[in-house]
Amino acid sequence: MAGLSHIDAEGRAAMVDVSDKPATARRAVAGGYVRMPRETLDLVLENRAAKGDVLGVARLAGIMAAKRTADLIPLCHPLALSQVAVEIAPDPDLPGVRLEASVRTSGPTGVEMEALTAVSVAALTIYDMLKAAGQGMEIGGIRLILKEGGRSGRYEAPR
């Protein structure tokens, strides 16, 4: 179990104690996509989806999800977030949309889980809002793109 920060000496799941870690500026960026039939993407681009503004609602859902990450992930610390941004861009070559969430805080632990949660929930919201047009959609590619701050420093995923 060496190297796993969420496992105690007895091998049980445990929340990491961050009380002695200094608060530093931290940022994480996560990304993903929702692939869909071209006809479904056209509904989004032409704002003809039955449930309304798909991308606007998904953006808000992602922001709200980032703020609730500690309620969803059992060992995640509740954090005061300084900033959450969710960008969703159509990609006709996919076809579908690409999502990116950026989260910032000043605290003793990182915001990777908040960024990943924002992308995941935004993608699920897109699926929910478009499922009446057909369930032939795929959510994928959800990953950490960038992490800055903290003891481990900067991480940037290969593009």
C-alpha cells in the first residue's frame, strides 16, 4: 500500500490530513468530449434541442458540480474555489463537442478532482439534454490536462 495517500497503516480508506500543508495557489484543467451523430450536433448548433440551450445548461452544471465535488467523492476535501470555468466547443470532425474545465483555489490541496468532476457532469448534462434525439452518443476522453501548484509542482499531459 506504499505510495497510496488515501490508505492508512491498517489498509483502510482514510482522508488525507492536510492541516500542516501550506495554502498555495493551485490550478487544474481537465478535458473530455461527447461524440454524437451529426444530426444531433446540428440540433445543438441551431439551438433546436427540445430541452433548450444545451451548452449553456451544461456549462452551469459543470460549474455547480465542481463546487459539490467533496459531496460526491468520499475522500475529497471540501475546498473554497476561487474560480471555475467550463468551456464547450463544437467539433464537427468528432462530430460532437469538446469540453474543458479550469478550476483555481488557494489552499492546502489541489483541484484536480473538481476539474474532472466539472467535465464529467457537463458531459452527462449534454447527454441528458439530447437523449430524446437518440442515445447514440459517447462520452469519453475525460482526463487531467494540467495541474499547477503544490509540492509536486506542474503536470502537463501530453497532447
